[in-house]
Amino acid sequence: MIRILIADDHSIVRKGVRQILAEGFPLAEIEEVADAEAMIKSIMQKEWDVVISDLSMPGRSGLDALPQIKQINPKLPVLIMSIHPENHYAVRVLKAGASGYLSKDLAPEELVGAVKRVISGKRYITESVAEKLANLIEQDDSKPLHEHLSDREFSVLKLLANGKSLTEIAESMILSITTVSTYRSRILLKMNMKSNAEMTVYALAHHLL
């Protein structure tokens, strides 16, 4: 019996994903959680064959939780789902340890196949993502500025661009304000920017929000 954990802050999305999985895996044990902290707790308490996590959730994102998941269970396949186009996030989540990235609008057709693939120990990537990975190897210097950021810096960038204060970010990411301020300074330096407003303009232009 396959054991599947779904993590998404929208109950409608969880129900829809659950229905698709129940049709593809009639005997599967499926559970749902609404945020990254509950996902981590469940992974620590139970054995799962695959985790399907939303990229963006209140508090810690699915991307932010990946390193801890890999510390708890290095072999556990994690499939990241998101409304964001794969060309903006797929490579980043794969580098962070995810087994695949699936756009939510493709879930009805691709989810069951993607789950079967990652459970078998393989990666789920589309042809366009495979091509981008190949291009990154050849043209690493030409990648967008945000792809030079660490995963934690990238998470802070998105929150700052969304208008969150340092205090709000520190609370949601369970970090000190000093640490968040340090991340902000690194982001500004790496991206050659001077203000949060510039981050917002950049994030909107690159469809990161």
C-alpha cells in the first residue's frame, strides 16, 4: 500500500489532489496537512512513500522545508506543486532536493504519473525543464540574478517583494530579525539593488510573486 502525504494551505486544492490520487491509487493511504510545520511533524512521526507539497504556504514554504525533510529522510521523494510556471522554480526545487516539480494546472493529467515516477526513484521533469537544466550547464553566467541567491535568500526576497517587514519575515521563518536583515543585505549586494521597492519591481517583472 502506498502512503501519500499532501501539504497545501488550500483545502479545495488538497481535496482535488486527494481525489486524483484516490482514482490512480485506490488502495493508497492518503493524509493532508495545511502547512510546512505540520508536514515536517508528520514526516517525523510516520513513514511515507511520497510527499506532495505546495511551493508557497503560510510561514515556511515547501522550498524552505526541503532541506529539513532531507535531513529527516534523505530517500523520501518530494514532489513540489505550484501555480507558478515551471521555468521560474523547477530547477531551483530540483537543486534543493525535490524529486520533481509539477504545475498545478497539469495535475489532472500528470499527477499520477509523476507520483509513480518519483516513487520508483526517478525524477519527474518535463522536456522544457530538462532543456533548461542542460542550458544552465552550458550558460551558467547568463542566468537571472535571482538564481544566484541561496534558497533562504530567495525566500526572503519573495517576502520582501510582497511587502513583508523584517519582523514579519523573522516570525514566519522562525529566524532572528538580525539574521533576516543579513539575508536582505546579501540579496541587495548580489542583485545590485538598493531598496525593497527595486526587489518588488524585479519580482513582478520575473513573475516571482
